[in-house]
Amino acid sequence: MTGTTANYACSILKYFGQAQPNESLSALDSVLQTKRDNIITILLDGMGSHNMKDHLSYCGFFERNKRADYSSVFPHTTVAATASMESGLYPSQHGRLGWTMYYPKLNQNVFVYSNLLEDKTPAAPFSAAETYTPYKKIVNILNENSIEAHALSPFSEPKYDDFLEMLDSILLLSKSPSPKYIYAYWPEPDSIMHRKGVLSEDVKNNMLYLENTLLEFSKKLSNSWLIITADHGHIDADGVLLTDYPDILNCLERMPSIEPRTLNLFAKEGKKEELKRAFLQHFGDNHILYTRQQALENELFGKKPYHEDLAGFLGDYIAVAKSPLTIFKNENQMNALKGIHAGATLKEKIVPLIAVDCL
């Protein structure tokens, strides 16, 4: 099992004869040795390989057509992994590490997608993410090189609120005669896992619906590879509140950001060692605590060349959860995230490569 969601995108570029910023994904390269006019990626948010095993039959459509398991980029979270899937870059290169980012040029923690601060006010009169961590999408690269390419999701125009409606659009696009790449993102089962927990009946029903719907959809396609994958997996959180640990809070320059299971810790001046001692006393059995230098040297967030501001995003320490124990900033966050991801467990890391040859 080698390769990541960043390498997946590089395989798409390779297939269409374009330069790649990183290595391609060998398992996908093998699939794409059989040429088809349409390469269709459907990314189901949060449907990790272990989550499939929890809810779907080994004899079902997804498992029957699974070619390999591979890795989400780190952190194993939608902001980082979908940016990698869209660009072929690692988080260390595109710079979008998690749901909230500390941007040194604003000196603020900012919600990446909404561009809001914690108090729900705008972070800036411009998009912080697009300004400080822009990246070029492979769909745009292909189109600029006269290769037809499309991206669909509920969050970009045209917006799709219904899975079947989005599939109908993909089917229509697939019928045009030119070779093309179609990338489609769907926010389930992730959104249900966050609310209900990973083993809930609602999650099972949703995953069965997605599997059966895509089975029927595959029968309508021709001369196409239908590739179904995910950005990360999910586990159930064992939550604690950072506010219950005043000895840690008293050492922090600002509240952490990135993700609850991958926290950047900025120490007040003269408090670095005290912060390290306090954190390891409470959470040393459940977390790996990296210094900024260790994270950079170990390529924790991916390969070089690094984004110019990467070191500034990270803080003095990066705390990565290696058990279900998850450190939340407040009760609202903890109550909203029964299912969780972005830590160091295999269940969060491993995603499926499902490939269906639609003749």
C-alpha cells in the first residue's frame, strides 16, 4: 500500500499526458493502462476502507471492484485531502492543512472554507485561503491544454443538492465525444458520521444507498472508468475539552487550529518547556508531540518543496492524536463531532481505490 490522494491526481495528469508535480499512484496507473474515453472520479467524503468493512458486504459492488487501499494525505481531513486530490500537491506544498488555519499575515485563526473567525466575523475583505494558500486545479490544467475536464460538487456552481441530480449531469457530460476527466465530490457519509457516529444505522443506510446508486449508475456509462474513492476515513471520538486543562491554556499564545486531532500549539514567550511538560503529562499516552522542526524534518505534512509559510502555520508544537481521545476547543465543537478524523490511526488514513470498467 503506497501513495496518497496527491499521487492520485498526478496519475490523472499522467494519463492525459501532462507534467506531474509529484509521483503518480501506481495502483491507479495500472488501472488506467486500459484506455477509456471518460475518466470519472467520484469522491465520497469520509468513506474510508475500514468504514466500508464496518457497513458493506465483502461481496458488494464496492468491495468487488476495489483494486487497492492507499493513503489519505496528512492531516487526514477534507480541506487537506481534497486540495491534494484537486492539485496533485501535498498539504506541505499547497498549504491547506485543516478546517481552521492560523495565517501569520493576518495573525488570526480562520475557517478555511467560510473565511470567518471564531466569532463568525469575516477574517478579511478577501479570501484568506485563496490569497495565502492558492493552488492550481488539475481540471484547469487539463482544460488549458485542450483536454475536456469538469468538476462537480454541492459547493460550486452549478450546485447539486441531490446525489442523483449530480450523477445525471455526469452521465450527460460523459456522452460528448471527446476524451475527458470528470471529478465529482459528495459530502456523504462524512456529514452523517460527524453527527451520528461512525457505526450508526444512518451511516450504514447512507453507504448502502451510495453503493447501490453507483452500481445502477455504472450500468448507464460506456467507454468509461468509474473510479470511486474517499478523502479520509472516520473513527468515533473520545472527546475532552481543552478548557479543562488550565495549565496548558496558560502556556498558549493563542487557541490551537488545524483540526481537533492535529493541533498546532503556539507557546507564550518563555513557556515552551512548560507547555511541553503539561501537554505530555495529560496527553502523552494518546498523542505524538512534534516540535515544528521535527514535523518539517520528518515531512509530516508531505514532501518538499514546502509552501513558503508552512513553518509559520505550525506553531511550536504539533500534537497528533494516536488514539480516539480528541481535544476539542469548546463544547459546541465536541457535541457536533461524534465521528472524527485527522489523527494518526489507520482507520482515518486508509482509503479505497474502487475502479469499475464501464464498457
